[in-house]
Amino acid sequence: MAWWQGFDETRLLIAADPPVAGDGAGQLISLRHPKSGNTMCCVLVDGMLQELNWFRQSYSSWFLGDYVSEDGGIYTATRVDPVFVLLPIFEEARMKKGDDPGKYRPLDEIIFVDGYPGYQQLLSIAENSMQVVCEIKEIDSSKYFRLDDSKVLAWLYHKACQLKQTLSMLDSNYAAREEKHRLADAVSILGEYLKDEPWLKLLCDRLRIDLPEAPKKAPDAETLPTANESSPGIWNGSQEKSKSDNKVTTRAAGRQAKKIKLETGSHNIRDMFTRASSSKK
């Protein structure tokens, strides 16, 4: 399928079914990751925001019917709550200083992020999504939003409890663990989309648990190209081949260097037997 303009390659994508009422048309957008601030690629389908991830092992491909897809990667589109993505944007927009709760600002002004036009596509879902964590004032038929700390903390507490309950339902042995440990696991998952300061720390203080450690990145993980690049969300075979060749060359050079190091000062085993025979004579 041609899932991006100008590209006809077939890709394997695992995603949730779009809403029945929609047309199923999706749009790739680039947003800022709520924790790291790096660019992340998302899919917006009928008002449902999904984070696009990519995993690929070296030298792999897919057999799709009678067709072989050279790209052996798996693309997964996972639904994500827009509040997580918009939370840092609304936090910056209120311009809070000290004990001052900050300013009320119109929605279209808040989600205008320089270098990320994809946020404009979230305008249709931002109002309903952010009502749960914002104070809203309506003046002359215009709505103004300001992030509210107490509402954000209450929302996060609900998310943590809901996630803890969901995890407990997945496995009976896991459900037998202490509640404190299950809460810590839930907060650790939420922490992948929250900055340590202030939200993750406030949530841990509320739940009376320690701040979770940063998750370790998988050694074989690949990064997904963003929608702003020349080939948005598309694996570049030539680049990947070049990376793989470089890895192979580096490893081979390392093995060769190690081999040379081991051979330094060594002797041929035949010489040992020759000398022994000569001395015996």
C-alpha cells in the first residue's frame, strides 16, 4: 500500500481498528515527545491519536502473500491519551512563575508550536481532552485555558490506579504482588510519558512510593524516522545496509585486532617439537 505520498513500498503495520463512524483515513504528524522533547511520529485517525513505533532486526523481511517485503520491520500504532502529549505544551503556555498560577490563553494560541505544525491537527481533539486538567473561562464566546496542578495530579492518580488494576487482571501471579509494587510498576509505565519534574515526582509523593529509575534502552532498538524527514516513517534500505556493513566491518576489525593481540609472542607448535627432537639428539 502507498501509505505516504510518493512512496509505494509495502509496510507491515499493526494498529487498532479506526472508529466505525469515521472514514479510516490516517495522517502522519510529528510531535514533541512529552518526556524527552525529541521528535516523535504519530498517526491521527478519525480523532484517535496513536504513537508510531518501529522495530526491526538486521537482515529480515516479510512474506506477504505472493510478495516479499524487503523491509522486515514492524510498525505498531498504539493509542495514546492526547493529554500526555499536550501536557508539556499547556504547562509552558501558562507561563507560571512561583506561586502565580499562570495565565489563561486561547486554545489555538497554546497549541501553536514553532517547528511542529502537527499540533494544529490536534485542535479538534484538544478542547475535549484538556478539559479534565484545565480551568476554563469563557469570554465573549471564546474559551481560555489554563493548566491546573490539582486537576493534573488527580488525573494522574486516576491513571495510575486504573493501570494498576489493568495489570493485575492480566496475570493472577502478578495480582498477588504487594500493592506498593504494583503501583510502582504502573507509575513506571506512566513515567515514560511524564517529566520527572514536576509531575512524576508529585505523583510519587501522592502515592508514597519512590521515583522510578529511568528504563534502560534495548540494545538492538531502532529509531523511527519522523514525519519531517525526506522519507517520513519509511525505512531507508540503503542507509540501513550501510549501517549494517559498518557494524560488520567494525566487528570484523575488532576480532582481527584481538586475534593479532593474542598471537603476539606465540610460537608455532611444530617448532616446539623440532627443538625437543634436536635436544634429544
